[in-house]
Amino acid sequence: MVLSVREMELSLEQYQLHKINELLIFVTQFNDFYKEKLRGLCLPIRTMDDFRKLPFTTKEELVQDQQLCPPFGRNHCYPETSYVRYHQTSGTSGKPLKILDTEESWNWWRDCWVEVLKSSGVTNRDRLFLAFSFGPFIGFWSAYEAAKKMGTLVIPGGGQSSKERLYSMIENRATVLLCTPSYALHLAEVAEEIGIDLPSTPIRAIITAGEPGGSVPSTREQIETRWGASVYDHAGMTEMGAYGYSCSARNGLHINEAQFLAEIIDPETLQPVKEGERGELVLTNFSRYGYPLIRYRTRDIVLCSSSPCACGNPYRFLPGGIIGRVDDMVVVRGVNIFPSSIEMIVREFAEIKEFRIVYYTEHEMNQVKVQIESESDVERRLADRLRERIGIRIDVERVAPGSLPRFSMKAKRIIDERNRPQQVS
């Protein structure tokens, strides 16, 4: 029997409420962090409206808890001897958060990544190249475990230069590349320098992580053009799990609603946003009992939409994927600026090799400029397009080739000079 859309919604909501209650019963007994946070909670939760009355969890709370109860804090449900995996957040938005996983929780992470690989069309006939060095970053550790479970050959690229990785991909006939969007573009730049024709290589798909570029149309198009391969986005957080993946339509992200509950709120009012509005993504993971998170404010900005994806996947769809970060938004002359909005426009110019966004203060007002590396005179055209699409004048400064940094992991293309003291002549 085929369920109607309404029946499917009810079935999913009932399933999610069941998983939420299982989690809440467990953490209120065995997790000291949530015992304190949810003191007085009456179980079971009957409706989603009741669930939305629970307090949010923030990264700042978790970091503070680890400082008060070093080194790992109290957000754990098992004795320390039950934990077998250590990872930490990147620290790009503050102090790194230390995360532990039990074997059971790690297997859950792996299975979430299996969904990412399957949604990208990966099978045991593929050969995955992991273009990163193994460290405390969690992303591709779990991708490796997922590929292993699927019987897919994994080719590690740790400890290699970009040039060595390119040659390894070709020699070992890798078919799928896993890396950040920035690094995919950098590898394309290196390939051009050494005379490798990427579209003629066996790479047919690129799965991106760590940055929103994989769902930015102009960035995705530039990667696909340079590689002759399809780009699939993925979203995950060290503290939350691999919660989102793209599909055959490749125009946004699906939430894995079998394992995560998603909410979208106004970061100022903390109330749900309306259809078509941007808001902050809030997530709850159902089955990571070793490190649970309930109503976790991700700080990621997404678009609220109830429209289904063209691919037919019934799970919640986020058009455009992760649009930006609450922390990254800057108000310049009354306009909300997200770095991803600037990137979307910059990437429309294939002749721009690399770029950087600089925030600064002039006459006590926030200002923004974009530095670019390009062999062509595109400053005026880019400035005109930025003004047309974003709504304010943004200066464009051309810099020397090779002067801007390249990144193999999360790119740091924002320089904030607003709080630097002014030099007195």
C-alpha cells in the first residue's frame, strides 16, 4: 500500500516522537549535562509542540561545560572506558569542542555516511580518493568507515602534496573524490599548471564537505566544468553527525529525518520562521547515545521550505543547502552580508583563481572589499555585479598571483579588520 503525503507526514512525526522519547528517557537518567538542563521534565513528550518547549543547546554551553569539567565535560552517558573515538571541532568559530564516541555511536556515524555515499551514487565498484590528512577532523574518518562497510575501495591521500594526490588518483583510477569545495578548485588549478586534463581522468563524482560551496550553483558549476564530474554536497558537524546529503537533483540538501529532527528558527526571536524565510538550523540527533544533542543550535543559515525535491525523496529539503553562518553575517550600510552570497557571484568569473573577503571600518562604519587573483581585468565587472546583486558598493582589489592562501581543509577566506586599532600617523 502506498502512503499518502499526509499519512507519510504523520508516520514520520510519530516515529520521530518515539525516538525523541527514547532519547529523553535515557539522557535524563544517565547524562549529567542533560539531567541538569532538563530537570523537572515530564515524560513522555506527547506532541512536537511540547518538544519545542524544551531548552536549546548551544556550543557555548558545551565548551563552558568542558572548561568546568575538563577535559571532556559531562555530555556523556557512559563511563569513559566505554569510549573508543576522539574528535574535535575545527575551532574556526571559537574554542574547539572535544567529542567522544562509543563503538555504538561511531557505527551510527558510519551509517549516516553510508546514506551520503549512496545518495551520491557510490557503489562497491567505485574507488574513493580521500584528499585530506587524517587528524581530529571527523568528516572523512566516518566516510572511510562507511566506504569500508559498503565494500568500496578507499585510496587515502594523507601526507601527500596536491600534485602527488592528483597523480595517485590517476594511477589508481579513482572514480570518486572526497574533499572540500575549495580544495577541489585548488586541485584543478594545480592540474592546469602541470598539464593534467581532469575531464579525461576516471573521476566521475566529487563529494564535498566542510564548506557550503557544494550547494552554491556557481561554485558547483565551476568545479564540474574543471573536473568534468558531478558534484554532490554533504552537511555534517563533529558534534551532531552527518545529517544532510544531496541527491540526483543536486540543488540543495536533504535532512536524514530517520536520524535527525530539524527545526528552523529566527536566531533573534528563537521562534520558527515562516515559509520562504531564512533561519538558523536546529537539530536533534536520535541515536548517538554516546554524545547526544537535543535542540542544538547549529548556527547554520538555511531556507525554510516545505516544497518537495524533484528527486522524489520525501525527507525535508533545504534549497541551496547551507546558505551561511549566523556568526559570519555582517551588516554593511544596512544590508545583511553573507560570505556565501559574495562567493556565489565571484565564482561566476572562471578567470578568478582565488579570492578573499575583507571586513574593515571606515568613518566608524562597517565596510567590505573583495581581493581577487585573476589574470584578466575583471575588477570593474565583478564590482558592478556585486553592486547589482547584493545592493551595495563593494570594492574589488586585484592582488598578485599566488598571494592568497590555498586550503586543503576548511577555507578561511574572511579577514576581519574591524576591531583592529587605527594607526596614528
